[in-house]
Amino acid sequence: MQVQDLEKIFQEKVDQEIKIEPRDWMPEAYRKTNLRQISQHAHSEVVGMLPEGNWITRAPSLKRKAILIAKVQDEGGHGLYLYSAAETLGMSREQMIDDLLSGKAKYSSIFNYPTLSWADMGAIGWLVDGAAILNQVMLCRTSYGPYSRAMVRICKEESFHQRQGFEALLVLSRGTAEQKAMCQDAINRWWWPSLMMFGPKDSESTNSDQSIKWKIKRKTNDELRQSFVDMIAFQVKVLGMTLPDPHLKWNEERQHYDFGEINWDEFWSVVKGNGPCNKQRLAARRKAHEEGAWVREAAMAYAEKKAAREKQKAA
């Protein structure tokens, strides 16, 4: 069968909302796009454990400590689901992790910002996970089957993370003057990086149109960003806080909030490895990888011994 015929059959399946599975024929560009996106998502979950893990020992109560531990554990599990989904596209987990540690592979730019106070745990839950959910709910319907199915469970847990973050900020917003100031400061610092999470504006997103045609993505970066602004602009009123954008204003004609211009120079600088914590994050992951080598070696040795015993029994 000619490639053109295979491409036509493939696109018809996508258009009919039939999931593409690992053994199905797919365009090489489709495979590479999914592999890049899923592995980058997996890296983001794993690196995302670092800024929050930093606050586990300093959580203000046993309740907050337990919640934060559960959240960080969830993120590790999300990384596992996503690495497994990415492996179905033909790349080993070892190679994906090597690409991350070498700096070849990217992860979400948001995790290259420091967590300076306890309020940052709430801001990350509310803003960062809130932005992630808007994107990830769409991914539950993405055309690649293993990715779509992984996202169903991930979204359920991310919804918990967002509610936890908002509730933590709500408590601070109703506290002392110092706690209210801490809450506002965290919102001020995390607002713009959260908007950057949706990626470059549509006019600069070279792969967006093709990804939408293949239904890897369901909405463009700017559409998702607008939905996020509309959602948060309403929720921040409940907190009695403000967003650090003097241009934020409801537009009656558009039925959406207008908002200011993102600092794209900052965005691209962080993406290229020059953010406040880029080097620190990768150094932490390299250290953990090196110190965990004995665990991987022990697991492999056990698996080999078990396989040998089972082979002996079968004989």
C-alpha cells in the first residue's frame, strides 16, 4: 500500500475519533511529535517534584505535610504513566532520561522558578496545576490511545492538587496581615510564569496547526491561555487578592478578559536554560539518578534471578 493511502486511512481514523494504538501505522512526524510531547510531559512531572519536595520538611502542620507528600508522590506516579506511554512509541526510558539529564530534552519552564515561601505551595497548586488541568483535560481526548488513557487518571489527581492549592491560599488570605501579604506575593510571582506554561503565542507555534489536525491537541495555546485567564480572574476575587496585571479587564464585546503582554524574552530565556533554577533542577536530577543506580541494578539482578528460576522450573 502506498504511503499516501496509509496517510489517508490514518487521518480518517483520527477524524472519526478512533484512537491510534502503538501497532497502528502512523506518520513518522506524528510519532515524533507525540514522543516529544509525552516525554516532555513526563520530565515535567518528575522535575516538578523538586520545588514542592523542598517544602515537605517545612510544612506548617502535620496535615499540610501529609497533603504535600501525597501530592509529590502523585507527580512521581504521573511521570511513570507518561514514560510508559512514551515507550510505546519506540524510545526506551533510559534514553528519555539520558536526554533529560544531558539537557537535550525539555520540561515545563515553570519549574525553573524558586519556591520562596510556604504560600508558593498554594500558588503552584492553584495557578500551575490549574493551567496544567486546562491543557490536560483536552489531552484525555488526544488521538494517541496510551497517552489519552494515562491522562484520565492524571487529571483526576491534578484536580485534587488544584483544590488543595486554592484552599491553602484561602486560609492564608483569611489570616494575619503577614499571611495575606505572603499570599499576594506568591500570586504576584507565579502569575506570569503560569501564563507562559501554555507555550508561545499561536503565531510563533510552528507545530500547532498540524497537531490540531491530528487531534494531538484540541485547542491552540492562545485559546487555552484565554480560558485560564477567564477562570483565574474570577477565582482570585474569592481570595480577596489581585492579579499583577494592570491591563486585566473584562471585555464585554469579546466576553473574555483582556490581559497584558507576556514577557516573551523571559519565556525564551528560561526555555533555553537560563532561568533562575535551570541548572539547580538538572543538577538535582543528575544527583538523584547517580545515587539511585544501586536500586536499579538491584532490581535488574532480582528480575534476572527470578526469570532464571522460572525458566529452571519450566524445564
